[in-house]
Amino acid sequence: MVRKAFILNLGKLLIATAWADGTLHQQEINALKELLFLLPDLSGQEWQELELYMTSPVSEEERRILLSRVLDDIRSEDDKDMVVQTLERLLRIEGLPQDQETMVVQQIRQDLEAHPTGLLATLSKPLRWVIGSRVSRYPSDGRESRLEDFIKQTIYFQLAMERQARGLPWSMQDEDETRKLCLAAGLLAHVASVDADVSEEECSAIVRILMERWQLSNEEAQIVARISQQQAMKGLDLVRLAKEFCARTTIPERRSFLRCLFHVANTTDRTSSDEIESIRFIAKALELSHQDFIDAKLSIPRAERGGL
């Protein structure tokens, strides 16, 4: 069984390695979060511990301490195999030639066997490659480049500002429910924007879902959909978005909402593999099972599934 303390220390080590050049931009932090979310069975409190390491640079001394903790926790050949397999899965680099990926994995194993202190250097370059390959999913925007601005860039904040500035009517009186609505809209918009474009059909599907599930007027739903799409194209913090939505919903609500994500993805001629994988990632973040994911996918009639 995977030891939770070991997995947590391994996550901290990866973050520390990503800080090796002293900088991590917000887009890189978002990409790193997506990568780290592949680590198994982290609780909310443990995830908060990892986030602390993303807020400021990690010193060389701290990196070596974290490396020592990970190495000290490797007590058997099975442990070594688990480390290699975990890092291999995390460091699977999109577009990197297979022979180079194999060389990285072999070097990790050699470091663990004969020269463990060299593991930091071995991890550094491929980790930067992985983060770089994912950064393109989080387009740069000046206001998004600072971590402390995150709260002010949420869909809820933008909606509140627009309602105030334009004097827009708003039928929902419960602010907590409005926040849940905005989180849901962000997840829907993320799936729609995975292919770097939101079609009219996807936009219409999001509007219909918001109207039906939250009893919004067409005008209200159009506003929320537009703001969520704008924020999604700039780059949303998907892990935080999903975790906050998870905290505000019940399991039946999340299972039902997962079907909405598939319906948005399936509004165009073909559902892409990237959209499917994005929904799979969200399902995990929402603490839903693989069977929940399959059930949601199969909720779309076979004749209408397109690429599903």
C-alpha cells in the first residue's frame, strides 16, 4: 500500500524541483497542480500543504531536505519500483520521443540505485518539459500572472462587478448558490474551451444547462456563460475550481453535473479525446468514481455520442 507521507513528500519534492530556477509563473503553477493531481489519494489538507510550497521559491537547502525525506522512506525494492512507476507516470512528456522518455526513467532508477543525490538534477529538466507542455492550456494574461490576483479573477467576482456596474437584475438571492453556479459555469466552459475554441453549439448548451439547473433567465444565463468562457480562455485554475465545487455539492449533484459536462462536449460533430480526458480529470477532482465517469459518458444515447 502506498504510504501517504511518502506520496506527500514526493509531491513537495517535485514542487521544489520546479522552483529550481527561482521562478514559477501562474500558468506554470496551474500546470504543476494538474500534474500533481495525478498523485494518488491526497486529502484536502494534504493538498493545502502542497499549495503552500507553490507560493514562494524553495531554497536549495529545502530541496535537499525534501530529497532526503523521500530517499529515507524508500525501504525496499518494491518501494523503488513504486517511485520509478510514479515518476514515470508523472513525467510522461507530450511530444517527447519515446527513447528520450525511456532514458529519463532509466536514469531515475540508476540514481535511486547508485547515486540518489543526483535525483534532483535528473528530475529537473524533464519536469520543466512537462510543465512547459501543459502551460499552453493556460494562456497568459497580465492580470492572471500574479497568484494574489486569483480571487479577483474568479467568475463570481466578474459577475458581481458586472451586475453592479450595469445594474443588472438577478433572480438568485442566495449568494452561496450563486458561487456554486459560477464554479459550475467555469467547469462547463473549461470543457468547451479545451480545443481552444468555444462553438456556438457549446455556448448554447451551457446556457441551457444554467437555465434548467439554476432557473436563470435567458439573459442571466447568457451573461454567466459569456464571463465563464472569457475566463476559461484566459486560463482557469482547474484544480481549485473543481475542489471548491466539490466542497459545495453532494455526490448525487456531482454525478448529475458530470452528465452535463459530457453533453457540452458532445454538442459538436465529434467529442475529442482531450475533452474526454478533461472530464475524466474533473471527475477525479470531484471525488467521483471511475464507474460514475462511465455512467455519465453512457448517459448520452449511442446514436448521439459522436466521438464518445
